[in-house]
Amino acid sequence: MKALKLCVPVFAGLLLAGCGGDDNDVMLETPTPPAAEEIMLKVTAVNLTNGQPLSPIGIALHKEGQFWQIGEAASAELETLAEGGDNSGLLGLDVVMMSSSAAAPLAPGASQELMLTTESLEDYKLSVITMMVNTNDGFTGLNAMDVSNLAEGDSISMRTHAYDAGTEENTEAQGTIPGPADGGEGFNSAREDMDKVAMHPGVVGNEDGLSSSVLDSTHKFDNPLMMVTITRMK
């Protein structure tokens, strides 16, 4: 009597080409990789000042570095932002993994929303940057804020303070303020002697002893400058 040969499935995922001879091929089915999870962050910025427009808000995700450090000289990219409102240099740094920028300045009392999408938040930090345009070299923002533990639906709200890049003297003189109060020069590569980032001393104005200033009391500001809310949408 001849023995019977049985075809038995080895396991799910194997395709049997036949079940008789020794030369049958066994082929593995390639599994489809799972789709990468999409994480979306919404950043909402509100200008809390009475009369200081803010340059277009820039936001960036990165794992290393800081956009500024108190007591240290500003980078060329920070100088460009703080004197002229151009955030492209900071957002283009090698450490930046992804970024977004508003298209227009942020008026006093107004808000802007920006979105960032990524596949992971592991070790990520978020920076937000903008210039007070009716100043010589004043800026505000968030510097390397940890967002790695944000769960879906979570929000963080922070108030920002005013900083001085220390790259241009705060003369408030005609021709030196790029904002609507003057329409003067923005970035200038020359640096003043202080040349270090510090807390901003505020606007003096022509009504309080600085007669050569193109600014007045409407351009003054108190801390905080801006409210920033970071929400993980998904």
C-alpha cells in the first residue's frame, strides 16, 4: 500500500507552491509596515501689548541648541531677527527639524495660529521667536521648551518676556526703528559694545526725557509681551 502525502499549512503568512516534490519553493509574504503616526501641534500666539506690533511669528521644533542665552552674544541669525524682524535665519538653522512662519506681523491684541506636523515628539523642543518692531533690537519668544511629553489633547500656555539682543544701541532715533513708528533701518551688521543678550529695559520715548526718540508712550510695553499656547491636536 502506498503512503499518502498530506499538504499541511505551515503557518499563516506562508504560501506553498506545491506539496509533492523536494524542489517545492516556500515564499514568505512581505508584511505591510504600519502607517506612521501623525502628530499635529497647534501654536497660538497672542500679542498682549498696547502698541507694539510683532514681526511674523516663527516656530521651530528641534532636539538640540537654544535660540539665545542671557549674558551671551547673539548669533548672527538672532541679530537679523531682533533688528529687522527676519526669522528665516533662525528657522533655517541646522538643528531645526521642522518650522513654520506667519506671513504677516501680529498687531497689538491680535492672535495668530501656526501648525507643525511630525511623526514623533521624542526629545523635541519648541522655540517661538518674534521682534518688537518698534524697538531697535528687542525680541520675545520661547526658547527650547520641552514638548516631548505632550499627549493628544494636552495644552501648555506660557507668557513671554522682552529681551534685548544687545547688538544695537537703544537710541530710538529716527531712521533706526524698522516698525511703523519710524519705517527706518532694520538689520545692520555693526554691533554696539554691550553685544550680549539681556532683559529689555523698555521704551523711553520722547515724552519721558529722550527728546530725539521717534517713540512715545503708546509704544511702551510691560511684561509679559505675548501669550503662547501649544496644543497637541492629534
